[in-house]
Amino acid sequence: MNRCPLCHADTAGRGSLHFASSCKAMQRLVIWRHDHINRGVYKFALDGGNDSHLEPQLASESDVPDLVIHFPGEDLFLDVSVTDPSCPSYAQGASDPNNPGNAARQRAQLKENRYLQKARELGASFSPFVMEMFGAFDKNAMEVVKKLVSSLIQWGVPEQPSDIMRRVVCGLAIRMHWGTAKIVNEAMCRAQRKILGIVLEDRRRQRTRGQGNGRFTR
Ligand SMILES: [Zn+2]
């Protein structure tokens, strides 16, 4: 059994993939990746002339959507998430190479079950915005992307529609991959420090103790 040096979970031989999706020690950066994608969708919505709000406060709801976009004639609530199709906790078939996007579809269905009715009760529509960690967009996410692109075109952005589509898709995919790279890089650094017995201390505390400007202690 291979155990994660950070959270001690059984990594089931998944190596760095464990860090990027299910390591409990990396949850702060997993949330950062989520927020980074959410802000990307928000930015494209604003650029297309749509009033939008990140994590809006709803008077009577405990489940707050990640983002609401006020498209013409439609208030769209979004829930952004990233799935790892290689994660063994997914139902069988999620990582079936002959049926790509299964993990994203399963996550999207869970989100719809949880939020769709609540959104309708508030007079809004709802869409999950699920990306797989290897780059696939769920079909609901692609529908949102098409709406963003349509807004940008109608707003008069001076680019060809195909170029706008490429910019939105690549922009969001880069945010997701950059977030994953940031998680894995940080986890590898932490794991190496742990194996070597290096303790990274706050520099202010070190100065207070009169230990000079060194960053590491053993
Ligand atoms: Zn872990």
C-alpha cells in the first residue's frame, strides 16, 4: 500500500494525481483552483456586457451558487467544479476511454439534483460547470461557454467568433491546468521537505528568535 506523505491516505498507486484531486492536505489549493476558474468565467461574462456576481448572498438559501450571470432574460446560477476521472471513488466506467466525459457527467448530475430545483424556485436557471482534470468540458459547461461567446460577439468584441471561442475555452482550460500544476508543485515541495525533515518556519518568527535570515531549519 502506498501512503501519501502529507495526508497518509492510501494513494492506490496514483502518485501525483492523488495530490491534485483527493489529498486532504491540499484542499486549500484545490479551492484556489476552483476559485481561479470561477473568476475566469466571471471575467468573460463581464467582458460580454453581462452583470454578474461572484458567490451572491441569497436571502433564504444556505447553498450559495459560485456565480450568477444576468444574461438578457435569464438569471443563470452556476456551480463550478473539477473532477478527476482517474479517481477510484467514481462509479465504474467514469474513466472508460471509450466514453470520455463520464466523470464530468456524473458530477454534473449530482449538482443538478442538488441545485436545479432551488434555482427554479428563485426564478433562475441553473447549470453545473464541470471540467475534468485532463481538460474535458462537460456538455453543460460547453453550453455556458457558447452563451459567453455569444455575448462577447453581440457586445462587439473585434475578433472572429472562432477566435473568441478559442480564447474562452483555452483561457478556462489554462486556469484549470495552471491550478493543477500549482497544487502538484506545492505538494511535491511539501513532501520533499517532510521526507528530508525540513521545517519551513515563518521568517518573522525566526528573526524574533535571533536565528538570522535562513528560511529552513532541520
Ligand atoms: Zn494526500
